[in-house]
Amino acid sequence: MRAVTFRPSLLALVTILTFALHSHRAYAQSTETPAIGGSASADHWSSAKTLDSVRVFGLRGQPLAVDGIEQARERLDERAGATGLVDGESYRGGRVSTLTDALGYAAGVFVQPRFGAEEARLSIRGSGLQRTFHGRGLELLQDGSPLNLADGGFDFQAVEPLSSRYIEVYRGANALEFGAATLGGAINFVSPTGYDAAPISLRVEAGDFGYRRGQAAFAGVSGRGDGYLSLSGLRQDGFRDHAEQENYRVFGNAGFRFSDTLDGRVYLTHVDTRSALPGNLTLAESRRDPTLAASGNLALNQRRDYRLDRIAAKLAWAASETGTLTLSLYYADKSLDHPIFQVLRQESRDTGVDLRWRGESQWFGRRNVLIAGAAFAQGDIEDDRFFNIAGHAGARSNRFDQRARNAKLYVENQTWLAPSWVLAVGAQALRSQRRSQDRFITGGRDESFSRDYSGISPKLGLRYLLDAYAQLYANISRSLEPPSFGELSGGPGVTQVDRQRADSGEIGLRLDRDKLSVDFALYRAHIDGELLSLSDGSGNPLGTVNADRTIHQGIELGLGWHPAEHWTLSANYLYNDFRFDRDRVYGDNDLAGMPAQQLRAELRWSPGEYFYLAPNLEWTPQNYYIDHANSFKAPGYTIAGLRIGGKVAKDWSWFADARNLGDRKWIASSSVIADARGQDGRNFLPGDGRSLYLGLEWRPR
């Protein structure tokens, strides 16, 4: 087993740990003093909840650079479009291993792991439809700073759900608040701070398939400073052969209040993961023995080993009680060792800066909110490729030096036309560059290229406030997505594809009453140049190209209902209708890879904090195509689970999380190919069998 490599930059995390432990006593003392806007309480959680709902200026309370959860919820509810918030506490009552565990009940989010692993198909409104690994079509953010590489791709391993106080979801053009203008939108993972995290948190999880996971987290406040540190590790053998995983993560942040109107924050991340890849099976193999690994993956010892070191900083200045200027910077150093059909070895270095203003004012006696910003990112990749000899690098097959740059300006203004009517107008201007220098020319073929992409993505939205608990919204927008290097040079050869552009519209309802919350959106997007793997009229594969015209439309429904005391129903329903639009080869065929419907639902009974029982269901009722030619389908499925748990004494909690109770053989995900020719090829990723996971957590108050 390869040892974990800690970079020199992580020495600062040791400092944070020392600081957190030292300040534990100071933190406890600080909560005894009434904070501005709050009431005196020795209970950390009570005072934190009080402070979350107000804007605090002073040495106590939520930092300027980070919104409390209630502030974030209020800000998200003021978007003229589909948004959502996932409380980090909501998913701690079960196994937390993949993004499905954290985002499975987030309205509008489709997330399905490949083989019980961190990598998944993560999509909103059909974004990045082809990807079940190294995602695309969304912006992943940590505390407002991009986790994506500069070319637009992102790695699932960069996220630790247990180190998120809450998760913000911006579907479609509603991510313009962060300057994002992709088809899918953005997901922002917001870290705990010394103000809103438990002073100490220890957690262990264990279960079937050799699953072991642990986390130790520390937080504290001392004078003007605060800090948070999380150390976590995971190991599992996996349900399938050749599916072992091992990862270690360190997430930390520290803040300092320079004055009542100026504070800063530093974020440090270290991730070291190793994953064996069992590969795809045929449908017949999946039904016969879903634990098998593909023979080719075994022969080539296919793996994905990944290391990330990242540092980010944020400086927030409250220029007035209604306006804040925030400067964010980040640097990420990533290493990838990836034996697949060839051995990929990549070294990536990404830097970025964002300057953002958010201010409120009065225009003709009406409230007005203005967000404006400028962002720049640059990424350099050393992409070295070798022939795969049983998982080891043989002779070099290719080498590229690649550079991606993105510069964008964005602005969005909301004006209250009347107490119940709000108009939102915004736009993003983007200029992107993709440069690749072929450093290993064979056969006299130089695969170097240089492409520029630019455009403007406008948005117009309207909100109508029905009352204090309900609102309607509608918007029209444009999205613009330059290709990542995965589309340009991710396969055996270079394909210089163009940008993907979409014109979208949505209408929706947001309702949040005592017993019922509803998040409903109906959307339609006309896409020009969608990045897809297609074939020509004779069935010959073309690789990734720009499709002519496609349509993505559907329904997103999130539901929370309290039908009676102690009972809660939570559900996330998706209806997806993604298709070609009079294509010369594919006509009006369905786009492959995404089921037409998916439902995740849980009914929870909790007579008190010391016990809960929560049966759950995941349902995909129809078969769906795995190829754009619509010649072969993946089967639908229904799987059921059960979670029980609760508190033990004051500071301890436990859970038992049983999954796939019927031990069903089911297909979790599939490849997306051009034409299966009606044949059962190796395009299927079986889901996990019946399993049980147990967890125990200690968080003294």
C-alpha cells in the first residue's frame, strides 16, 4: 500500500489542529457571553441557530466571509429560479460515503455512483450526460471557489460531504450568482467554521464489503480567530471484484476578524485516494454474477489514483451594512496516475481569482440587490501517456502540454417592482482558451491545437411572492460551455470540437410552510452543439462531436411533508425527456444514459431525538437506452432500504443503514455510446447487493 504523501503546505493544518485544541476552552467560555443579535446560552447549537438568522457586525457571530445556514437559505430563496439547500446534518443519520448519500434527496439532482464508489454520473438537467467519471457540465465549488479544473472538468474525490455545514444547489442559469453559466448550474459545498461546528466530533462507520470509514473533526474560537479541521479516511473492498478503494482527506480552514468590517479566511485541502476499477459488464453478466470484474480491467489492472493539494483564501470587506466586497483566490496542485486502455499520468496546476460585490440599495423607494464580479482561472496540465503493460507504464505513446484559461465578467440585478414582484436581469461574458502542444509526435502527425471560445450568456427572470411562504418564478437564459480537454484530446486522437450552447426557460414554485415544503420546476432547453459521442450514417464511430440540435426538458420535484406528529416524508422526483431534434442520423431519438423517471423517497418516524426509523425507496420504473441509436436498453429497478438510529445519552448518536433489502440485481449506471447495434456489450455497471452499515458518532456540546 502506497503511503499518504503530505505536502509542505499542510504543515499549516497542524497549526490549525493545535489552535483548535488550545481554543476549546476559550470557545466554551465565549458561548456564555451574549452575542450581538442573540441571547445568552451555554448551548452552542442554540446560539448558533440564533445568530444564523441575522447579519452580525462585531467580534462574535458568523464570519463576514461565510453565510450562516439561515442566511444562505434566505439568499437562495431570493433567486428567480430553481435553487436548493441541503443541511449537512440531514444526511449524517446514515452511511456517508458518496455524493449520492449527500445529494440523493436534493431536488433536481441526478447522482448515481458507478460501483459504490465516489465517482458517479452527477447531472442537473442532463448536463455532462456522457460522464460517469471526471464530471463536466456543472461547477463544483468549495466555499464559493471553483473545484473544477480550468478546462471545466471536476473530480468527485475533491469533496468530503462530512466536512460540509451545508450544500447549496443552483440549477441552470441560477448559478449566475457565482458567475457560472453552464447547462447544469453549480453546487457549492460550504465548510463549517469554529463558530458553527461542534468543538470535537468523532465518527466511525463500518459495514459489508470491507467498508470502514472514520472522521475526527475539531473546531474552536479564540478571540478574533477561529478554526476548523477534519481528518477522514475510508477503505472498502467493494461489492465487485477489483473494486478496492482507499482514501484520506484533510480539510481545514481558519479565520481572523481584523475589524468589525473586515475578516479573512484560509482553506487548506489534502486528498489522497486510490481506486481499483472493475469496469463494465454485459447485461447477461450483470444478471448472472454482478460481483464480477471485467476481464480487460483485470488484465490491465485498471485504476485511478489521485492526489490533490489545494489552498484558497477569502477576504471580505463590509463596505456598509448592505454591501460586501469579497476577494477569493485559490491554487490547486493535482496528480493523477490512471492505468486504463493506456496509462495516463497527469500533473495539473490551477490558479484562480474572483472579485465579487453584493450590495443592497433603494431604487425609487424599492429594494434592489446587485451582484457583480470578475473571475480569472488558468490551468496547466502535463499529460503523459504510455502503453499499459498489466497496469504498468510501458513505452510512451503520447505527451501533451496543455493550458486552459477562462476570463469572465458577470452581473445580476434584482429589483422589487412592487412588494410582490421582483425582476432579475443578468449576464455573463466569457472568454476561454484551450492550448495543447504535442510533445511526442509520431507518424509525422502533430496533434497540437489552439482554440478560443467566447460569448455572452444573458438571463431574465421574474418572481411573484404569493405570501410569506410561497412564490412563483420564471426565467429565460442562455448557457455556454467550452469543451474540456477530455472532449478535445481525451481519447485515442484529438477532436477539435466547438462550444456547447443552450437557450433555456423554466417556471417553478417554491413553498415552505410548517407541514409542507415544495420545490417544483418545469424546464426546457434547446441545445446547439451538445458534446456527445456519435456515429455517422453508416454507424462508424465519430468520437465526441457537436450534435446538431438536442432538447432537454423535464420536471424537478422536491417534497418535504409532515403528515402527522413525528412523521416526515422526503422525496426527490425527476422526469427527464432528453432527445435529438430532427437529427440527420438519429431523428428524434432519446438521448442515452438517463432514465426517464427516478424517485427517491423516505418516510421517517421519530418520536424523539433518541430514536428514528426511516424506510426508503429508490425507483426507476422504465427501461432506458444506453445508445443514441436506441437499439439496447438498461432495465429499470426498485430497491428498498431502512435506516434506524438516534441519540445515546447527551453526546452520542448511532445508526444502522440497511440497503437493497431484497438483494436485487440492478443496474446503477451505464455507458453512453453511439450505437450498440442491438448487441449486449460491456456497457453496464451493476449496483451493490444487500448490505448493512453501522455508525457511531460522539459530539460533545
